Amino acid sequence: MNRRDLLKSGAMSAAAMAVRSLEGFAEDNSSATPPFFSTADVRWQRAYDRALNILANNVQVLPRFPNPVLIEGADYAGIWQECGPHESLVYRHFRPDVARNGHMTFFALQRPIGHESAGQLPAAIKVSDVGYGQIQMVVPIASTAWELSQLTGDDVAAMLPYLSRYMGHATFESTYYYVHTSPDFMATYADITRQRQSLLPQVGF
């Protein structure tokens, strides 16, 4: 998909999202075979199996979103934007639907147009409440959303309206400028800019 096509589809997706449920975007389950690990070392095998079991038990449905997400676990009964989308991205090998949900739950609870903090994404979505006050950004959700879309074949343009509002952008093109900084997009971006050298403004430092 070239840049103009993506921006066009982003605009179309913005309208479509008004009549399309968020859970519909995340209910597809990939048929890909998950990673398999087997060893003759009993201790290693036990540790691996126990880790997978803990992760599986941490896949839970939170009160304000209908689909399962990967929570932090232990004393942290919820998902935090600073790490949750990245962790769910890694877990996609076992549950691609959970990886999608780990992003869409933040978009679903984004503060709406008309709110004094319109566009703000939650910092944490917990069993007890949804917090908006603190974000210790580790991995930008725009980057993990892009990477997930490339790995699963999802339409990243469906997420652009949420990311654009979150970043306070007037157009999807402004948002796309930042999405392209994802390392996994560089190869694709090189092909785009090779043909259109003037697409992005030159920035001096």
C-alpha cells in the first residue's frame, strides 16, 4: 500500500468506524501455529510450561471492554499503556486476537470529542477503574499498532482516526508522518520515498 492509498483508506475508515464495532476488528483468530518448545531437561520444560500457563491465566476480560486482553498480572490487575501494547504484540504468536485487543481497548476508551481532554488515551485500564493521569511512555502505541498490522495483515488505517485524535493532528497525513518512524516500517518507507522524494518536509537542526 502506498502512502496516498493509506491516507485515503484512513479517511474512509474514519467514517466506517462509526458503524463498525471495535470488537469486530479484534475477533479474528489466526490459524498460525504458535511457537513450540520441547527439551529433555525437565526443569527447563517445567519452567517454560509454567510461564505459558501464567500468561494464559493473565488473559482476562476487563469491565469496560468486551474482549480479552493480556493484563500485567500479580498485583497489577490491568493493562498499562506504557508496556501493555508491546507485551501483547510479543504474545501475538499465541493469541493474535489478544494482541489486537491490547491496542483496541485503549482506542475504545479514548476520551471523546467534546471532552476537555478530547483524544487522550488511558494511561491504565484496570479492574477497578480507568486512569488517564500518568503515562510513562516506553514503547509508543503508534509503533506497536503499525508493527502488529504488518504482522497480522490488519488494516492499520482503521487505527489512524484514534491515533490522529490522540496526537492532536488535524489530518491523517500528520499522523502518518510519525507512524513511519517505526523501525519495521523503514523498508516500506524507503520504497515510497524513492519514488516521491518531496513527500516529507526537510527538517533542520
